[in-house]
Amino acid sequence: MESGQTVVVFGAYGHTGRFVVAELLERGYVPALSGRDADRLRELAASHEGLDVRPASVDDPASLDRALAGAAAVVNCAGPFAVTGAPVIEAALRAGIPYVDVAAEIEANADTFARFADRARAAGTVVVPAMAFYGGLGDLLATTAMGDWTAADEVHVAYGLSSWHPTAGTLAAGKVSRERRNGRHVRHTGGRLEYHDDALPVQEWPFPAPLGTRPVIGEFTMADVVTVPSHLAVPEVRTYMAVDAAQDLSAPDASAPTAVDARGRSAQTFLVDVVVRSGDTERRAVAAGQDIYAVTAPLAVEAVHRILTGRTRTTGVASAGAIFDAPDFLRALSGHLSVDVRHEPTGGLGIMDPDRD
Ligand SMILES: NC(=O)c1ccc[n+]([C@@H]2O[C@H](COP(=O)([O-])OP(=O)(O)OC[C@H]3O[C@@H](n4cnc5c(N)ncnc54)[C@H](OP(=O)(O)O)[C@@H]3O)[C@@H](O)[C@H]2O)c1
């Protein structure tokens, strides 16, 4: 059991927010339930006796200040983060408390680094964006796979999802991101984000067992292209998505996740396969688990716990891999993720990159 400190969850009654509230309770923290709909907050509070309900709107800074009063940290689970990120970070800076979010939006995450790095560092506080399945986990795995390397030529993050029943929040965030890009695609190459209109390649990815080789969409770009290069010297960061899961996401009749176990997790399983390459040597770290939304809660709450117990490496805006001891962080999640790290010799992994000889 932990300290009983109060941690505000903004967006508490959302699908991911509910997992975060439950995880905070499990770890001995006291979640304060915040978000814009007071009725839905009260409804959620009815199933968790004694929790504070703190309605707040991103358009009303004073309401956010009231919501964060006396709290040790805030976890923002309300997306699109293009809308909620900056106002909640501003409120966290005013309150002088750490901020953690679960943003998957590439541009919103890039904005967080660009807009708040100096102020958060000057305030000596911590802002951790994308502390979630997308962005956070890939960064922890890439940092772990790097081991003693300080630079690499490429980082590849391949997502082997069994299916993808997206939440309304995921779909809304995707829509905002597409609008921000005027329908263009984005990738990270040559050390920067590049917008383009090229067709996305379909290729085979050699996932480890039990998945095996599967078709993936290359340059299906996820938040790892912001988090990984924020602290690792890697010019090329590429992310890939299992074709089946990508099709689920874009299906006109996409349905939300449904719970199949007592923790509320869906039946969805995932493998996140991260390969880093330096010259002729490849290193790999793989994580397997169940339900990308559910697993986001232990990722975000472990981050809060490490921040509040002083197990951080830096201040300011920082990704998971930069601020935490990545291998140790992943070990702490062994109840939620199985992780396999392999520092293998040349050619051992056989990534199918058509550009490589
Ligand atoms: N990086 C990752 O791996 C990862 C993992 C999980 C979730 N996420 C992101 O987290 C966000 C939430 O996802 P979810 O699955 O929890 O979706 P959800 O169940 O649809 O919940 C969305 C939540 O955000 C709130 N919200 C939306 N716009 C808001 C605004 N302007 N002000 C205040 N609250 C607002 C919603 O409140 P109302 O109902 O009142 O609109 C709701 O509480 C999405 O952006 C999703 O992409 C990312």
C-alpha cells in the first residue's frame, strides 16, 4: 500500500480513465474524479465510496485550479489532447504538481514538448506525455533494447494487435489528428517529422511466437515517433500496425471494447515488437499483454508512483524512457506485461526492410 496521496484523474469517467481510477485505488492512492460532466462523475463516484468529485472544464482555468487543489499529481485521460492537454498542463504548473497524460496524438505530444519544456524545467516539475500503450510502452521497450547504446540508426516498433475495438475517444483523437494534417500522412525520418502523401506500404513483419510473421502496414505512425527521438539519438523511427487491427480501426461499424474479465479487460491481445539497429547489429525488446486501454492504467500509475517517490532522472517535459529507468519500470509491470529482451548478434532478427542489403 502506498501513501494515500490524492491523484486527480481528469477524464475519470472515460474508458481509460476508469481503468486509471481502479489502478490508483489498487495501489493505495486516492483518486479525485474530475472531468467536464458532473453527473457522470457522481455516477462513477457512486461505485467508489468516499471519492471526491471535482467537475472542471478546460475552458475555465479556475475550475481546473479547484480540481487540482491539494493533489499530489494529475493524470489527464481526457482526449483529444489537442484540446485538453495545454489547459490541464497549465493548471498543473500553477499548482506545482506533476502531470502525466495518455495522449496518442502525435502533434499534441509534439506540442507538449515544444510549448512546455522550458517552463516545466524552470518550475522544477515533471510533465510526462504519452504515458500509455502508444508512445510510452514503445519508448520504454526501445530504451531497454538500446541497453548501453547511446545512438542507433533505426528504431522499429511493430504493433501486433489481435483486433482493435476503438473507443469513442480514440476515434475522436484520430479525427482531430487527421484534420491537423489535412489528410496527409506523417512519418519520422532524417531526424524529424515529415508530412507526405505516399501510399502506406504493406509488408510482412516477423513477430515472435505465438504471432509469427504477419502483414503489417508500414509507416502507420504512432506516438513513439515523438517519444523515442525526444531523448534517443535515432534518425529513423518507424512504426507498423497489424493489417487486421488497422482495418478494425477504420471500419465504418467499429465497435467499442467489451469486457471479458473481472478487471474489465477486453479479449484483445497484443505483442509490441521493438527492434533497434546500429550498423549490422540489432537488438530487440518485446512485450505481450491483454487490452491496450487496460494496460495503459498500470503504465500511467507506475509513472505517477515513480515521480511521487523520487525515482526520476530529469525534470521538465520528458517521455517514459527519458525520465524512468526503463528496464526497471518494465520489470515493475510484470503482473501486466511479459517482456523479453534480446541483445542478439548480427542478422539474428531478420527485419524485412526492403531498403536494406
Ligand atoms: N496512447 C495510448 O495508448 C492511449 C491509450 C488509451 C487512451 N488514449 C487516449 O485517451 C483518450 C481517451 O480515451 P478513452 O479510451 O478513455 O475514450 P473515451 O472512453 O471516449 O473517453 C474520453 C474521455 O475524454 C473526455 N473528454 C473529451 N473531450 C473533452 C473535453 N474537451 N473536456 C473534458 N473532457 C473531455 C470525455 O468526456 P465526455 O464524455 O464528457 O466527452 C471522456 O471522459 C483518447 O484521446 C485516446 O486516444 C491513448
